[in-house]
Amino acid sequence: MASRAAIYGRLAGSRLRAQYQYRFSFVLQIVGAFALSFLDFIEVLVIFHHLPALGGWSLGEVAFLYGSSYVVFRFADMTMGALDRLPVLIRMGTLDQVLTRPLGSLWQVLTTDIGVRHVGGMVQGGIVFWFALTRVHIHWTALRVAVFVSMLIGGAVIFCAIWVATNAIAFWTMDAREVANSVTYGGNYLTNYPLHIFGVWLRRLLAYVIPLAFVNYFPSLYVLDKRSPIGSPVLRFVSPLVAAGAVVAAGAIWKTAVRHYRSSGS
Amino acid sequence: MLRLYWEVARRGFRRYATYRGATFAGVFTNTVFGFIRAYVFIAMFAVAKRPGGYDLADVLTYTFLTQALLMPLYIWGWTEIADTVYTGQIATDLYRPFDYQSYWLSQDLGRAAYHMVMRGVPPFVIGALVFGLRLPTHPLTWVVFLLSAALGVTVSFALRFMANLSAFWIVDVRGINSLAAAVWTLLSGFIIPIAFFPTTARTIIRSLPFVSMLEFPVDVFLERVQGMHLVSTLAAQAAWAVVLLGAGRIMLRAATSKLVVQGG
């Protein structure tokens, strides 16, 4: 296991060095990702220009959701983003090489690209998060700290699992991978706002079947001490369990998908 | 010559028609995003009082119309010309006996027509069935809307043309492209209606070309601009299209003057 982590580290390191060779483009991509994600926050600011609270949540509280969503989503985008290239790997036959090597197929695919530019998005999310923490009053207790930390870790894990599970579609049909965007990028957008404002069917599908509700909404209810029209109070504490379940499910989907894979023969 | 560009446009249309699975997946994704955005606006309008003169039906129509125009405008990730710069293919393309920019513009308009029909109409129809969107009261509005949308695509193309040509000066256009796309999405009015911005920001944004891509066609559809105002809106779009296409031609000339073709 330790040696597997070392190999992953080495492969990832070689990708980073390769990207760093084009220094101007490298820096520009990070700055671009930073600016790009800040433009998203303008939407939140413009909405709050017209009202004091959205769905009963203040600007600081929505910024709390936005910041937490962005930090974990961009982390997942950075580490899992290479899965976007899966259709290319399949079409070019590169995946055949991957499968013959004595290292897990997922790890190898992940290290074909490390999206360092998403550090820019994480930094922006962090700034919005910091802004949120200066505006909301949280009565920190040991349990609140624990829920807060587990929210960030669990959220990142859930997004990574969603990324793996949805991109595995490429093994069955290559054109259809845009569907994955509706739950990855769409999930990022959805988790910027309090979940109860969304329609009941959308919520069932995106928040419970795809467990986006546990990325930040339910844990935030506890940390920010908010009431919610939906969900039992117990749900505020189960994000780590949901994250663990999501990993198991994503792993099973990936394994099934790889087993289903038939080489294009080229 | 016109006949040639017409054929090129038709090929542009047909080329994208090949990918049926991608079309279906794209419609699904555009629709899901439309739903998510719609609920955010529903929550907003439960509290806000007619921001920017919009009522709820206006903003929901805006939401699904912008989702529908997203693919025709093709703001994200188009690097076809930049790719030909890197492979050197552009040298042969420039030799061909037609106007280089007009060729790509025709191709792009054909593509946009395909995306309008196959990627634009379905999300809008689904949105209309679920949320009850506002349709134009005057039949002529449909025609003017299509004209305005075509001008919007032309402005979008002119901007993308220049972003692609930057490949002559930079090793990797992806950074510039993603930065430009981010600015265009916000300032065209895709992320949130420009009418919702504070007055000063609104005035500045509307003096820039980006609203010609999206906000103007949407305003035409919602019949928010009428009479002389409608004429001046279309005139502004046409003027920006001409100016930006002209700027692209100047850029192309500057680029080709430094083009050195290896071998032969």
C-alpha cells in the first residue's frame, strides 16, 4: 500500500514538472482559474444586492456554503479531472497499456493529468470561506469543530467518488460523458446554495441518489445552527458515513466498468 | 462565391449531426443546469421585488433561453483554428481560394444552426413544460429573435476567432481561452441578467460588445425592447459584429506577416 502511494506520488510529480515547463501558461492557467471562479461569486453578490436573505440564509451563510463547496470541489477537480480524458484514452487504445501494467487502472488514469490550475479555484473558495467566517457567528464547540472538519474531508471524498462513478460511463458510451458534467459541475453549482430552495424531484435525484446534500448542506446546518424544512437532524452528522459509502459504490462501479471494457483493437 | 459559403455552412451543420449520443447527453446536461438555476431564481423572486424590471416568468424564460443559446454561442473551449496553427495546417488553409475568415464564419453559422435546433430547442421546451415560460406575444418577434441570435453568434465567432489567432504568439492558448470565456460568460449576461447589476456596473457592461452575444437576443425574445429601441439594439449588434470581425482581419494580417512555413 505504501509503495502504491509512492508510485502515485512519483507519477503525479512527473506531471507537475511537465506542466511547469511552460511557465507562462502554467501561471496564467492558475490566475485564470482564480479569476474564473471569482466571477461565479459575483452571481451571489448580485442576488444579495436585491434581498437580505435567500431561502432564509444570509449572505454570510450562503458564502459559507459557496466557499466550502468550492474548496472541496476544486480539490476533486484537481485530483480527478484526468478522468475527463478517459474517452480519449479509450479511443487511442492507450487504456490497453494501462491495463497491462501492475498498478490499479484508476490510479494510472488519474495521473495522466493533474490540474494544478484548480489551485487557483481552491484559493478563491478559501477567500470566500474566510469572508463567510467573518460574517457568521459560530459558537465553536468540540463537536462543531469535528463536524466542520469532517464536512470538508467528507465533501472532498464525496465529490471525488462522484467524479469516478459518473465518468465510468465512458466505458459504455463515449459520447455521453457530458452527462457527468451535470452532477460534477452541476453539483458544485447546486451546493453553492441552501438545498431546500430546490424542487423536490431535483433534490431527490441530486441530493440523495447522488449524495450532494452531504457535501456541505447538512453539516452546515449544524455548524451554523440553522433550522431546515427538510431532512431529520440526524442527517447533520452522517457525512463521513455517506462519504465512505460513496467510495465503496464508486469503486464497485469503476471495477464493473473496467471489466465491461472491450478494447477497440487499434 | 456565396454558394461556396452556403455549402460550407451546410457542412458545418451536418458535421455536428454525426454525434447523436453527444447531443442527447448535452441536452440532458443543459436541462439539469437550467433546473438548478431556475430554482435559485425562484428563491430569489420569493423575496426580491421585480429586480431590473423582471418578473418571475421573465427570469425563468431568461434561464432556459440562455441555456438554449449556450451551445449555439459556443463560448467554451473552441480551439479549432489554434490547433491548425500548431500543426501548420493553417498555411495550406490560407492558400485556398476563398476568404479565410468568411470560410470559418460560414462553418460556424452552420454549426450554430445545428446547435440551435438540436441543443437549444429541447431544453427550452422541457423548461416551458415544467415552469410555464413566457413566449413572444407578437409572431414577428420570433423572426427578429432569430436574426438577433444570429448576430450574437457572429459576435461570439469574431471574439473566438481572435482568441484562436493568439496561438501565433503564445505556446498554449488554453489559459487565454479559459480566461476570456469566463469574462464573456459574466459580461454577456449568461450568469445573471445584466439588468440585476447596480446601475453603474450595468451602464459599463452594456457599453461593451459582450451583451450583443446574449443579453440582446434575450431582451428581444422577452419583448423588453420594442420599436426604435429594437432597431437600435439590432444596429448595435451589427456594428459590434462588423468592428470585431474587422479587428480579427487586422489580427490575421499581423499573424500571417510573421508566418514562416517550414519545408514544402
